[in-house]
Amino acid sequence: MPTRRRSPARVLVGVLAVVLVLCCGGAAVGGWALARGGTDTVGQVDFVRPLAVPPLATSRVDGQGRRVFDLLAREGRRDFRGDGRLTRTAGFDGDFLGPTLRAGRGERVVVNVVNRLAEATSVHWHGMHLPARMDGGPHQPIRPGATWSPTWTVDQPAATLWYHPHPHGATEEHVYRGLAGMFIVDDDREAALPLPRRYGVDDVPVIVQDRNFSRSGQFKKTRNMIAGIGVLGDTLLVNGTVGPYLDVTTERVRLRLLNGSTARAYDFGLSDGRPFALIGSDGGLLPRTARVDRVQLSPGERAEIVVDVRPGERVTLRSFPPDLGAGALADRFAGGADRFDVLQLRAAGTLAASPPVPDTLVPLDRLDPASAGQTRRFTLAGRAINGRSMRMDRIDFAATRDTTEVWEVVNSDGAPHNFHVHDVQFQVLSVGGQAPPPALGGWKDTVYLAPQRPVRLILRLTDHSDPNVPYMFHCHLLYHEDAGMMGQFVVVEPGQRAGRPPAPAEHAGHD
């Protein structure tokens, strides 16, 4: 099992620092924070369990030509560490996480979501372009025993998306218990490229989540109140597996990375420093393959990478200390000093041939800031956006259908935040006034916000107007979202005004 590793010298320094805190008060806090070691599982993980690969969800085509999926949200129990202690969990169609839904661009889909939990939940299709009434945000709660059946036409490029609950004020709790899964969109352009695409063989979902366990084996939501970002766990689950390995039988393997954690950021790379091919981000394939040795993901972000392996070797996918840009003290308490061994890749002695990853992937139509009819500014601080915390009965603004907008987003406090927008995929124009790195060069729906580094986004509201049912924009550190760092917008027809959605009776708004 992964453990927290500290050298004797660091332990001694930590003890002395605590004494100083007791004797001298807050003056010693900074020294103690800089001296303490982060969570470090590098070299400490016994990779003894095969990586669980979420099954592809079964589906059927109904009389209207729609692809129909069924999902059952339910309670569960799982022995994660093989020691007989059963952890209370929740999942879709199982005891933890859910199956991978898969559909092609142009297909009409229906998902029948049955809630067998003891409380209301919801299912948000993160990264999906769809009508607000089908979005699965806090305005579409599913009562215990009820079924919700959203339907929409998939109309976006091939991409690695995901789904998770979004109940107002309780998203962190539901996701932490295990309610989440992947949703893969396919299209003809992606299918024409020589990329690995045999699901579970050379095209593998990698859902990374951190957890703390109590002595009795239960999930423990201990918060670091100094960082104020939510729960940072010391044990990684990858597709729900502790200490996983993946048997690789081909020269190249495509990993669909999803940061499914509630608060932690990861900086993924390989243990020997070898470069890999970064081919996709949140909204689909990049225009060109980027050869990189790291890719950093904050909660909710995805990346598709292709790793070359040699016969018989073992190499570890690792998370290095992420660059949170929040200063030494904040980084220490917010996970900026933490390292994890994530997943061991075990190459077979003989590998099936894989074609080289092409340099050119899919064309990207760049949105022109000169065409933007509106520029909006968003400041994230404390537990609010633009000084206002989330209210279910307040629409913050209306955007006009078929228009382009520029959004300038800044994190103005010292804590890490990120920014997620429902319904749309956006392009990143700049980060801190500089051109974005390759990982931000394609379509995105979630982006990390380092303190005091403004991020400029450009997006287009193409369709799905509704003056009364809003989409969300929020920090995807779920503790922050639940505490009120979220707002609502509607897409309206030209000349139309926003309505005022009533707050559901079972939820209280934030003041």
C-alpha cells in the first residue's frame, strides 16, 4: 500500500518546528511548512493488481433510431486493499465508478439513469455539448427511486469526456464515494488516423483519484484547512485499483488520462523521463502531436497520450510535484510537493507492431477574438466568482446564441482554483499574457488558474438556447464548487431576455 515517506532528518525538523509553534505561536508556521515532506509514494507501491478496465456500457437502438444506455446509481462495498476491510462506496452499475459509455458523432442517444441511492443525485455529462435541460447539473436532480432519461444528439468531435453527479452543495461527497465514469465520443476523422483504438488493449482509460482511508477501511474526508482546497488523499485509485499494473502487448499504448479527483492536481510523466506523444485534451484531438515529457491536469481535465514501450520492460506512469504557482507555503499544503507512482506498464516479451503516431491530427478552426461581440471578466476569490456565491434562483448573465465571446478569468487569491464551463468547448488565447503551452492548444472545457495569472478564453455559443434553464461555470475543485464558487448563465435567442429559474425546494442557495 502507498505510504507517506519522510526522511529521519525531515521528521526531526518537523518535530522541532511543532515545538517552535507551541512556544512561539504563528511565527514558526512558515518554517514548519517549508520543512515538512509531501506525500511521496515513489518506490513504495507494490504493483500487484491488474488494472481494472471499466467495461463498455451495453446499449441498444430503439424504434426511433436512438442509442439507449441504462445506468443504475447504487450503494456498494469494495475491498480496495485486499485486507478484508470493506469500504462503503457508490457507483453506476457496480460498487465503484461506472461503465464507459461510447457513441459516435451524429448519433441520437438516450441515457436512462435510475437512482437507487438513499438521496437525490444527478448526472452531469462533463464536456458534452447538449441542451441545458439534459446537462445534468443541479437543476436536474433525480429523486431516490426515480428515473431520468435525457436525450440529445452527439454533435462534437471525437473526445474523452466523463460523467459524474452535480447535486447542489453535495458534488464532492457523491464523487468521492465513487460516482463517475468515462464517455468516449467517436468520429470519422479520428477513425481515419493510425492511432491505437482497441478499447482495453492498446486504448485504455486511466481514471486517477486520490483517497484517504480510515483505520476501519472507510473513505475519510479529512480536509487540510490551511490549503482550503478540499480533500488530498495519500492513496491513489486508478480505475478503482490500488497499486495497478497494465500488461502492454503492443509497441504503443494510448492512455486516456482523467483527473477524477476532487481537489488534487497531477503532473503526469514517465519514471525514466522518456517523452510521449500528447495527442488530445478535454475536447478532442490536438491539431498536431506534441512530444512532451509531462502533462499537468487539474480536477476534471483530460489528456490523451501515446506511450512507446520496448519488449520486456517495465516503466511507471508517475505524478511529479505539480506546478501550482501558489508560492511555497500554499504549494506545500495544496499538494505541490507530492509525488505518486500511478500505474506500472509491463511490456510483453514480444510486442505487436503499432504504426507511428502522425504529426498532423485534426484541423482546428481558430476562433478570432476580433469577431467576439462580448468580453466578460470573472474573478475567483474565496468561495465566490465576481464577489457573488452561487444562488440557484439567480442567472448571472445571458449569452446570445450563435455569437462568439472572450472570457477573461483570474484567480485573485492565493489558493489553487480552476475553471470549468458547461456545454461549450473553448480555446485558450493566453495564460498570464503568454501563448498557451501545447497541452492547452486544442479544445478545452476546464483550465487551471494559478494565482494572479489571468487566462483568456474564447468560445462560441452555437445553439441549444433556453432562457430559463441555465448552464454552470465554476471551479472544479469540488469543495469550492459546493461552497459557492459557481455561477449560472443561459443561452438566449437574439433580443430574448433571461428568465429566473426557481430554486428547488430541497436545496438552499448560498448567500
